[in-house]
Amino acid sequence: MKNIFQTKSLLLASIFISLLAFISCSDDPDDPVIENEEEVITTLTYTLTPAEGGSAVVLSYVDLDGDGSNEPTITNGTLSAETIYSGAFTLLNETESPAESITEEIAEEDKDHQFFFETTVTGLTVEYTDFDGDGNPVGLSTFLTTGAAGSGNLTVTLKHEPDKSASGVSDGDMTNAGGETDISVTWAITVE
């Protein structure tokens, strides 16, 4: 009888220890940790300050509900002809309180990000003025130069983990960049 009691006790103890071991091992170290997820960007501003002085032009995009039903608010801009502007981007995630600065995150992870610029405005060019540690462009700061009077669109696309070694990417050609698009915004531009 004593052996049966000891056997049952050992069996229950074994089950209890097995349960503890199972519960304590639920955090599997082999589970992948996702790093550098795409950023949530609700607000993008591109502030263009004339090099010769004068008022800045602020192009903005605000979409506080993301993929929700509300349309984003887009503020377009009018630029002066034959002018060089110093450009600076500010990116925010306003779903957080206080708003999270995505600008700082992109600056810290500059090798994993690049802005690309496409325009239908004749004579408008954008030049990178900031680079990652490998000398590849990032685009948080730029020089934007206008030509003669005209109008069209300026599309800005931020790529996450582009292939910066791909042909043309360092010159701003998005064709071979790959990666994921964090945000893409098109502004209507008037040059006068």
C-alpha cells in the first residue's frame, strides 16, 4: 500500500514539474523578433526655405486615421521661379501621445531609408544634402531648385530598406530600389 501511495505521489510530482517546465518555456527563444518594422507616419511636412531669404513654403500631408475612411489633408505650395530652397522633412506618428518623431528614427536608421523625388514640374530638381555612413543618400534634407514659371506635381516617396547599391538608386532613381514604401505623397506645385 505504501508503494502505491509513493508511486502516485511521484507521478503527481512528475506531472507538476513537467507543467512548470512547460509553462516556463513558453517564451521560445527561437521565435523571431521583428525589428525595423515599417514606420507609422500620419504627418509629413516638407519645409522649403529660400536660400536668398524670405518666407518658407510648407508642403504638408496629414492623415490621422491612416487607412480609415477620412481623406488626408494635403497642403500644396507655390514656389518662386529660378530659386534655390533648402528643404527639410518632418515626419510624425500622431497616433501616439505625445506624437512620436519618425524623423529621428529615420536619421538613426539612415542606412535603411531613402526619400525619392519625382516631378512633372519643368525645371524643378531636388538634390540630396544628407547621406548615411556608407555615403548613400537619405533625403531628410535637400536643395530644391526651381526653373521657369510652370506647374505640375512633386511626388515624394520614402522607402524602407531599399537596395542602395542598386543601379541608379544613389542618383534618386527609385526603379531598382526595392524595399517597402513607408509613405508616398503627391503635392501640386505652382512655380511663378
